[in-house]
Amino acid sequence: MTELSRRAFVSRAIAVGASSGMLGEAAHGQLVWTKAAWKVEDFQALVHKSRRIKQVFDASTINGGRFLNNVRNSMNGLHFGSSVPMEQIQLVCAMRGTANMMNYDDYAWQKYRLGEWTKVDDPKTGKPATRNIFFPSRAGAPGRYASDDPSSEDSVYQDASMQALQGRGVRFLSCHSSTEEQVRGFAKEFALTQDREEIVKDMLAHTVPGVLVVASAAAALAILQCEGHYSYMAV
């Protein structure tokens, strides 16, 4: 076998291995995800969901999690103010930039000092958050609220936590590209010695329940609007 044919054979073997899924978990640590690396089918189901009202929120900064109030208010306005049945509403929150860090659990916030990185203080301690203060609902996991009055602060309708909004049908998207960028940012800031891609994979393993990680939030926003006919709101 000549050197040229040997190189051609190796190239073909690598190509076949990649196309047959031999890359496995390694694909999850790459800067740019290809179609095979993420749950495209789940995203497409969300894109083409049949609903009377479909709205996507574009969140790029945490800003105290205030954009979650916009999501809550839209849901309340559509259902109570315009009498749109809940089953005919689909709201999606696409998170990128620092807002994307809200999609990761307490483990990630503590281990990678995300509170310090994102300038988020825990209201209980007054210090940089070592837990995801934006996710848990006021009522805890069982979702039991003291009131059913939509105007009551003790009802789910006034709970703007990610967990409460998920319970009402809101879907949250995490941007893989933003995760890669944020990891490189805080790893440099805190002089972390770990391999950057190993940190990314560790972060992805600690996405909060129910969040769908997409290759790119910017691309997801375009597809949701163009193909899914979602209305758009920057928050």
C-alpha cells in the first residue's frame, strides 16, 4: 500500500467513525455543535408546536432575573386578560450571554463561582451567590401555594421563578455557544487549571431540569420566528 493510499484509507476510516457516532460524548465539548450533537428533534417539536399564541423571549443579561417577570406577566395577560386558554399558549425563553448561567444548578454555581462571575448576590447572605437563586419556586418542589387568587403574592401566578414558570408550560433554552464563551471567561478570571472543554461538559451535566440546550440561541431565535411563527420580545 502506498503512502498516499494509506492516508486516504485512514481519512475514510475517520469519516466513517464520525458519521456512525464513534465520537460519542466528545461531541459535547466542542465550540460549535453540529446537528448530531444536540436534541434537534425536541427543539423542532417546540418550533412546530400547534398553539394559538407562541412567544419567544430573548434574554442576554441576568439583570437580577427581571426578565422572568416579563414572561410571567405575558402568561398572566394572555390567560386572564385576554381569555386565551393555557393549553393554547406556548412561551419560550431563549437565554444567552450571562443570562444563560441561570440554566445551571447549584453545583455549577458553587463550583465555578458563578455568582461572583455574574455579579449576583444571594439575598439570604448578601454575598456572591453559590446557588441558583433564580430556579426554585416559592412553594418548593410540590408546587403547593397558599392562594389561587392570580393577584395574590402567595399564588403561582405571581411566582416568577424558573421552576414555577416551567410548571405553567414555559420552556427555557440554554445556548451552548454562550456556555463555551462564559466558561472561557470565568476560567481566565479565576485562573482555573482545568481543561476548558472538561468544564463545559461538567456544566452541561448540571443543567437544571427541563432546560433544553441548543447549539446557538441566536440561531434558535431565528428558527422559532421564521419557521415556528413565534412573536419576539427582547428582555
